Amino acid sequence: MNGSRRFSPQEIADSLRERIRAGELKPGDRLPTQAELAEEFGVERGTVRQALRALQEDGLLTNVSKGSPPRIATPTPARGSPSRRWWGWRPG
């Protein structure tokens, strides 16, 4: 298969996710363009777009649109973190 491997959107998302975790891509950094990522992974831009959408849904990317390259999101506290303690609260 030497060089002809086709990556799935999930594999591309996993690869980019690992770069973010490893600190290669930091909050506020711009990702390469969809065209650059498509060339890097040897896939169509639609495949890259699916991977970027998945990362946006995970909260890892912002600005996923056709206008400009997405940016790495600033981490936010996890949903469900006990910053507000609603449990145990009762009206009355």
C-alpha cells in the first residue's frame, strides 16, 4: 500500500486530537487549511471537513467554517463539573 493509504474522517480526527494532546497544537493556534490537511492525509476535502466537525463537536476546535482555518479551542471546564452545586438544593 506504500503511500496510497486512505484515512477515514475518524482517523484524521484522532491524529489531530493527538497533536492537540501532545501540545504540538496549542489553544489559539490555527490548523492548516482544509486543502493542506487533505493533501497531508491524501483524502478529499469533504473527508477533512467531517473530521473537523467531529473535533468541533468535541469542543477541541472553534471557527470551523469555510472562511478561515479553524483554531484550537481554549479548554473549558468539563460539563457536569461541580462548579455549581445544584444537587441537594430544594426550594422552600
